[in-house]
Amino acid sequence: MTKLEVLYEDNHVIVVVKPVNVLSQADATHDLDLLTMVKEYVKEKYHKKGDAYIGLVHRLDRPVGGVMVFARTSKAANRLNEQIKNHKVKKEYLAIVHGIIESDGNFVDYLLKKDDGNTVVSPKGKKSELTYEVLKVDKKDNLSLVKVHLLTGRHHQIRVQFKSHNHPLLGDMRYGKQEKTGLCLYAYQLSFYHPISRELMTFKKMPSDKIWTRFK
């Protein structure tokens, strides 16, 4: 089993790093998923008999790595879910996109999730908004490194919005080009209020794959 990287844990929450290409939760493939990994970690560390309660409050797409928080009690899960509903949980992503983006900005689109699992821009969709900051550009390879802040949480939102604005993500086999770099999207920072103490907590983890080093 992949070793779990834990950034923080207490009796109420556990913050971990989701590896790239690991599921957030189990699906029909029966491949290893992060929720199961966290449960096994807690059971082993605290010698729990039976199933350990771990609440999944948000997800990352399978090809996306980065910081995730899980609840260790139902009360914590309810309070974290309430924060997500009220947009108090802040998620920051790094993305490498095709094309040179000259300045910071925001995208507002209407996104519709189709029955086949793809998301498209459609007037029938839900309002979807994000802001982005240009960190660096690579004019030689015509790429930009951007920091993305989600204001809404739609299915495949970052991938579809950048694609629709002519800046598909590098390595996005679904919405972009057939490249073998892997999807260059990483959830590097997560902020939320502790469900019990109400303290604002922020956790960061930078991507380490070789593709990201081109911008160092």
C-alpha cells in the first residue's frame, strides 16, 4: 500500500496529501482509494477494532494530487460540510496551461455535467467562477504557470474553464491534447476553520514531479 503522507491530525480532523492517480474514494474499478488508506491508517495507529469513522467532505479528481482534509467524527464532518456550502473552505491550485497568459484575471462560465461524465460550457449549466494569478511563463514552450482560486466547485471546473478560454491544461487527456506528461493540476493549499476550535488552519504541499521544476 502507498505510504500515507499526513500533514496534520487530531481527534476531529486529519489532513493528508492525495497522491496523483489515486482515487479520493472507491469506485467501480476497485483500485486503491485515499478514503480507505486514511481509515486503515487510523485503525492501525490507534488500534481501533472494526471500521474507523472517516468522513469524506470534498474530493479531487483521480489525476489531481494535493491537500485534502477528512473528518474523524460526524460532528466535524457536518461542520466542514457547512463551511464548504458557505464558501469558507479555500482551495488553491497550481496549473500549467498551454499559451502565454499576460495578466491575472477571472473566468465566469456556465458549466453543465453531461451523462457521459464530461463537463461542457452551456447556457443550461450552473454559474462557475474562478480567479487566477500568473506566476511564471515559459515562452520557449508556450506555457504558463498559474495559481487558481475556485469560487465555485463544479465538476472538472478548472480544466473545462481554461480549455474554453483557449488555455487547456498541459497533459489533460480528456479536455486537451494527447500528451503523456500527466495532468498538470495540483491542489497545493487548503484553508478551513477547525470544526471545534474555529481556528483558521492552512496547509500547503508543493508538487514534486519533474514537470513542475521547469518553472523553478
